[in-house]
Amino acid sequence: MTKIRKPTLIVPTRRQFISAAGLGLAGLGLYGAGFRPAFADLAKAGDWTKYKGTNLRLLLNNHWWTDAVKAKVADFEKLTGMKVTLDILSEDNYYQKAAVELSAGTGNYDGLMVGNLQAGQYMAAGWLAPLGDLIKGVVDPAWFNMDDIFQSGRDAGSINGVLQALPISTEAQVVMYRKDLLQAAGLGPIRTFDDLEAAAKAMNKDGVAGIVGRGRRGLDVVWVWTGFFLGLGGEFLKDGKAAVDSEAGVAATELYINRLLKANGPQGTANMSWLEASGVFKEGKAAMYPDASGLVAVVLDKKTNKNADEVGVFAWPSGGGAQPAPNYWFWLFGVPASSKNKDAAALFTAWATSPEVALDVGRQSGSPVARASVWADADFKKFYPGEMADEIAKNLTNVQAARVPYGDPRFPNAADALSVEIVNVLTGSKDAAAAMKAAQAAMDEAMQ
């Protein structure tokens, strides 16, 4: 029998909240009544029983993907003759446990989830095995179809061109909006930052803000600001030092903070995280909401949003003629370099991220899996009315993972220092130019 360790009870994180809302879209659990997995194409992968009798131990975080694995792992055990133990922890406890186990090289785990902020650190330290080569060695590459997995996700799990972790959950910035209000304003698709600002101005009336967004100190405000910053040509670091005191840094702050939130947003934005901003949009008090595509499930929840049928999604817009560069948030899965069962763990990884399993998970839950083929599937698209799935999939291909230094262990402190100065603009304490100058100095100090 599969052994599952019970997680510590905590207040749900954003991704847990999103997961619950997403599953509620269809009124089903992760696997609906009468569902039977159909894995006919798995036979094309090769010999699934080559590691029969192996015991795998996985370290997982509370997440929708973990729920999917937990629901399906018995199928994997029957297919392979292996046994799997899942150690499932709360997010904070998971991060601590993963760092301790990987740094010590204990070999206690054969696979684990890799957080967005930790991927670079794990890879640079040599804590993860070369997953791409391992998968090629255990299954037929043509069956696995690595190219079907979003390149942006593979980039996020690679270092020096070597794949070390595969994306299992994909989110990137999009613009959620009210279709009825945009149509009433006589406006077309939002494809540029100029379009976004014009729409915010036109729809900011009759007690409805033109736009709402995160403004709270920390990664909240920085996460959304980043999509504007990158889209205007900004780079966080240059030669290892902060580079936000730039034309792009000032322009992004002027646009997102001054011309969008302050000029066309609701009151109290400086105190808003994703939760408060989502609430304002769902209550019909804002016409647009630029944030993570994972939050689409939240705003489509008809139980909490009476305007859910009027919600639309545009891919992240461009600025100044450049390619759109939405910020992103991926969860990945890797095999520790210290694992004593690397090949067997790679076989599990190939199964868990395979076209068949990804499609089953996507069709049953609408969860944001990392394969383009799933986002093109008609049954999966039922979770994303209209053109939503196409817009989100296009958006995921626009992610430029290398331009956001999530993997730099200094980044969390630097991002917090940056957020202080962005909030200073939001509250009127500083202008954008002075704030970016101060932010650059504060970031350099935080990264020492």
C-alpha cells in the first residue's frame, strides 16, 4: 500500500486557495464519480517494470499537483511494481525540509517538488540530477515528447543548458477583465500597455475602478510590477548588482503605480495582496485585474462572483514594441543528486509528467499543467470559457524565465527592499525617479 504522511494543518496558501477554487469550477473532486484513467499510450514508453520492487520516497508540498499524484500513484505502482511513499508537508515546513535534505546529501528522497524561488539555488549547488538525460534513458523520448512541455518551464528548470527539473504547475501574468464593460466602452483587445491604460481610464466610472492590482509591500507588489518592468526593457541585475534605477524602472513605476493604480484604481491599494485584489474584482468594483493566470479559477467561481460569465482574459500586453514578458510562477519536480534510485525516480517523473497523465489531470480539474497539448485539448478548455485557454497558453510561451532572478538566493531580500520604494510611490512619499534610485541602493545593500 502507498504510505502517505499527513500534512501539518496551516492556513491555505495562495496556490492551495487557487487549487480549491479551480476544482470547484466543475463541481467535481479531482477525479469525478465514475472516472477511469485510460493510459493506453503508456505502453509506447517502453518497459515500465524494469525497476520492479524499488521503493521510492518523495518529498512533496501541499498543492493541487500533490493531490493529483496522491490520487493516481496507485496506478503507477500497479504499472511498475514499485512502491511509493509520499511525505507531504505544509509549504514552510517543506522548504525547510528540502533544504536540509538536499544540502546534507542524505539520499533519503528520490524525488521532490522544487519551488520557483529555490530552483536556481538547488541547481547551482549541484543538488539535482541531470533529469533530461535520465528520462531519455528510461523511456522512449518520442513518446515522452519533451518539446510539448513549455520551453519557458524547461528554461526555469535548467542551468547552463542542462535540464534538472521539469515544470508541473505553470502560471504567468495575464489581464483579467470584464467583457461587458470593455464592450460598453467601445474598446478592443488589450495588446499593449497603452491599450491597458486607455481601458483603465475609459472604464473608471460609475463607482467601478478601471483597474485593481496588488500594492502590498513584499513580493505582492513586486510580482505584478515585474511584468511592466520587463516589458519595458528592464533588467533586475547587471554584473551582479541591482539595475532598477533605469529608464525602464522609472517608466514601469510611473505606469503601474501612478497611472494605473493611483489614477484609476480603488482606495486602499497599498494594503492589497492577491486576496484583497481578487475580492474587489469579484465584487464588481473593478473592471480589470492584472495578475497570475492561476487566479483565473478564483475569479471564475460563480459562488463568489456574480459576474463570472462576463470575465475574459488577455495575454500579458507588450510595451514599447518589445515582446511581452509576463512574470511567472512555476512549481517543478526534480531528482536529488544524492538519490540511490535515480533511474527509477526518473521513470516516476516521466510517468507523472507524461502526456497521458497530464491530460487526465487537466481534463478532470482544469489545473494549469505544463504541456501545450493539454491547453489545446477541447475537454480541458471547458474550464476556460471562450478564448481563455488560448490566451493563457500563448502567454506561457512568452515567459522569459532567465530575466527574473528567482534562483538568486539574494533575491528575496532585494525584492523586499525594492517593494518598500514602490510602495513609497503608491503612498505619495516619493516620486518614481527618487524611489528607483533609492531602491537600487537598498537592493545592493540587501544583497551583500
